[in-house]
Amino acid sequence: MLVIENLSKAYKNIRALERVAIALLAKTENTGLVMTNIIALSTAVACGLWIPFEQLPEYLQTIGVLLPQYWAHQGLVNTVSTLPGGEDIISVTLILLGYTVLGFIVSLGGYNKYINMARS
């Protein structure tokens, strides 16, 4: 149960950093809301969260593997799976941590831009 909670927290951190970056880069509140919805919905489709991943076209499977939603989903599936090898979530955790660091860096870049804009 602790593993599921940690994966959930890591995914929430990634999503929070994404929202911070969008909030800092968007000019208005409505623009930020639209950007968030477009990103969340389109990546959810590409990651196989609504349709089984194996039924997606090859190009969407290639894109989906590169997104954090796919890895969060795989981590949860591996954790609750009764199949052999379902306990191996170290790679999933490392990938999600990498996305967290990347989101933090993007947020810092947007924050610096926001501070410079606010000062002028």
C-alpha cells in the first residue's frame, strides 16, 4: 500500500509542476485552463488511459511511452498485479522522478521569466 501511495504522490508532484509551469507561461487565466485541459486530455489518450495501450496505433504507442501518465499507470498496474514480475517498480519510480526534476526545471525557467516581466 505504501508503494501505491508513493507512486500517487510522485505523479501528483509531476502534475503540480506542470500546472505551475503553465500558470507562469500563460498570459491569462483562461489561456492557462485551456492549455492544461489540452495537455491532460491529449496525453491521457496517447498513454492508453482511456483505450487499451495495445490497441493504439504504433505512433501513439511510441509517444505514449515518453509521457509520465504512462509510467504512473504502469507503476500502479505493476504494484497491484498478481503476475510474476509485477513487483519491479524501481525503473518506473526513477522515470517519474526524472519527470519531476524536468518539471521543476521548466517551472524555474517560467518563474524567472515571470519575475522579470513583473519588475518591468
